[in-house]
Amino acid sequence: MTPFSALSLLKQGLGGQRGWKPQWRSPDPKGAYDAVIVGGGGHGLGTAYYLAKEHGLTNIAVLEKGWIGGGNTGRNTTIIRSNYLFAESAALYDHALKLWEGLSQELNYNTMFSARGVMMLAHTVHDAQVAQRHVHANRAAGVDNEWLTPAEAKAFCPPLNIGDIRYPVIGAALQRRGGTARHDAVAWGYARGADSLGVDILENCEVTGIRLGSDGAVEAVDTTRGRIRTPRVGVAAAGHSSVIMAMAGVALPLESYPLQALVSEPVKPVFPCVVMSNTIHAYISQSDKGELVIGAGTDAYTSYTQRGGLHIPSHALEAICELFPMFRRLKMLRNWGGIVDVSPDRSPIIGKTPVPGLYVNCGWGTGGFKATPGSAHVFAWTIAKDEPHPINAPFTLERFRDGDLIDEAAAAAVAH
Amino acid sequence: MLLIECPYCGERPEPEFVYGGQAHVARPAQPSGTSAEEWTQFLYLRANPRGLHAERWRHTHGCGRFFNALRDTATDRFLATYRVGERVPQLPGGPA
């Protein structure tokens, strides 16, 4: 891997940008690996990267049924924040946020992380009370979050209409360290980093079975590109986690729903931050390409179709047009769905499973992108050491049996 | 938007309905004799298949009644809807 530098960019520029080489290999699967990661999204690729970088496990592979970053990594609204209510969650998401802050340098790849601030609006007295409760909890946990008056919210985001609407803005919670990053760059940066450390990234390689030995431990995975023997399998398959884990006989407390988003035609920079509204259900930011990236809700029913009903994004657009009247004449360019694995307490499951050698990282539901580096980092630790990192120790599969839920249903910024 | 065949009212658009999750999930008959694992199964573990799924819907903005449906979650196509108390229609690849 040739590191990127100002000099290399200049050199390639002078050469008409025709000298770039592929940034990672496309190898054929080997017959055996020390560990296999199922799922080539940000979480899976990052896990492989940290396994190789921090735990010296380089004879490993990432199996992706399509192309890397083509699942939820490429389908989310790229919002990053760590203002969750409970101490366990704040620790996990803030771990991720701290890694985001140095990720471009870490990977020598511009992930375009932009701490432009995430502002969550309150429209009712109850909203305001809950938001202030969050602000206080976050500050007590060492996570930045502050309360803004409507005028301060308007000053922070001038396009915001705070008064002349059905649900006037009566305040907002602002996490200044929050923001956005470039979703493709996260997948590609981790892929490039992992590949350079010797990790095989196997695309178009769908897992069709997980084989257990006579001792009940993981022995191999069957794929569309042949059988691969391995003693350790880490599953980071998002919406398809239930399907993959069922191959090893492990039932998960998950339901998979379509979550829709959409982007507008690109316009000049008009929108300085991320704004989210739970009550009227909308969230919005502007990408560096100029598109307004708008998040809608989940569809009502479980599905694996990666699409949903038009009434869901329509509802979000009605809210956006109320909050930002200047967007009323914008055309929407694309609308899509991603399949999100929602857990009963809206918190992820990261850890060991009843099957020795099988690890799972799932249940991120509607908000997994923000956690990508932190999730990958602690999952790699869990796989390498066969025990959870202190940060993901509370996020076990057993917490549902034991009643140790981490109920973050209210933290999902919008009600899904 | 789905078109859903209410067994009482006929085909109606999705916004008239509320989704009720996996069907035929029975509460343990003897709560005091039920283990933590069995409670976990009842409270939290759901089928979540990529394929045929037996699920509950309620025609909230219509007759108000609950009913069950068989839907393919890989295509969102409904294969059958049936009244509460009726047996699951036997279809190839469907739940027993």
C-alpha cells in the first residue's frame, strides 16, 4: 500500500490521475483462516483491521455476499453522535466518537469526519424535559451536550423555522462533537488498512452454512466460493444477523425492519449542521456533495427487501418542509431502504454466543453507523481474547435472560 | 405501500393497519413454573425469517379486529390472511 500524502496527490494530479492502483486486493479464498468475519460493512471491515493491527491476527478473511460497504454502511444517513442516556451506552458510543476524531490519520484515508454539531429539537414541554434529562446525564458521564434556547438553535442553524409551525421549536440539545462522515470512505479506508496488513477481503462470497465440530465448536463456514475452515467466526451481518446465526442454531432477540432514507438534488452549501426531531420525525444534514440527506422512519413490518412504502419518506418530508421552508421546492433524487436489526432494548449485542468460537455483533438497529470504529474495536478485542472488552461487557446476549437491559429506545433521536 | 387483505373487510391500504409482530406466540401457561430461558423465548426471541412469516395485523382504521397473515419477508408478498383462531394455512416452505 502506498501511503497517501500531499506529494503523492500532486504527483498523481500531474499525471492526470491515471496512475492510481486498486487500494486492496481481490484474492481467491484460502481453504483455511485463523478467523473469519462475516459481513463486509464498516463494522466487519473495521473488526478485521483492528484484529490485524492490535491483536496480530493477520491470517483472516472478511466475507461479503455483495460488495463491501453496499449494505447499511452505504444506506444510512452518516450521522455521528454519542449523546445516549445510560452510562454503558455513553461509554460505548463515546469510545466510537473518540476513534472517529482520529480515524482519517489512523487509516491514512480521508473519512471526511466533520464535527459540525448534532442538534436535537424539542417541540413540547415533555420533549424539553426529556432532552434536558439527556443533557444532564451526558454531562455527568463526561459526554458533551448542551441545552439551547430557540433563538440559540436558530443562530446555530439559520434555515430552521422555530416559530411559525404546528409544532414550534421550544429548545434544542446540541452535541457539538457530533457530526457526519463519508460512509464509503469508512468502508474503503478500513478495507485498505486491513488488506495492507494481510487480511483477505472476499466479495461476492455469501455464507450459506456454519459447520460445528463434534465438540459443538465452530469448524468451518460454507460459502458460495467454497468451504473455509476456521476456528473463529465473527458475525457482523446487520439486518441478516438472524439468518446467519440460525445456521449455527443460535436464535437472536432481533427483528429486521426496512429503514428508509433519501437525498435531494445537490445544492450549494446551505445547511451547517445535523438537525433531528423526534416529535415530528425527521433528520437532515447536507453531504459534501451538496445533497440534503434525509432520514425517514422504519416501515411497520419486518422485511428483507431493502425497500419500503412511500408514505414513510413522505411523512419525513412533510416535517422537513415545516422546519425548513426553503427546502419545499427541492427535488428528491433517490430513496432507498436498509434492513436494520432491532433489539428489544434498542441496544446492540456484542459478544460471545453459546457456540464456542462464534461471536456476534448485531442489534445496532437504526443507529449503527455512528458506532462503527468503536464497535469494530471492541469486537476485535472480544474475538482475539475470547472475552469482552470492558466497554462491551454489558452488551451480552444473556442480558435479556438476566433482565439487565440497556433500554435506549428513547435515544434513537426519532421514534422508530 | 402494502395492500392488505383484511379477512373481514377485504383489501385495504397499509396505513389502515397496525403491525402486531410474530403470530402464535403463546404466553407460558404456568408462569411460576417457567424458567428464565422460557421467559426469554416468550418475551424476546422472534422468528425473524427471510422467507415466510406468520404475523399479526390489526385493521385499526377499519373493523378494528386482529387477524393473522402469512407474508414472504424476502418479497413482502402476502400469501394468505386468516382469522384469529383459524389454523395456519399450510403452504410449501411455511411455518408448521
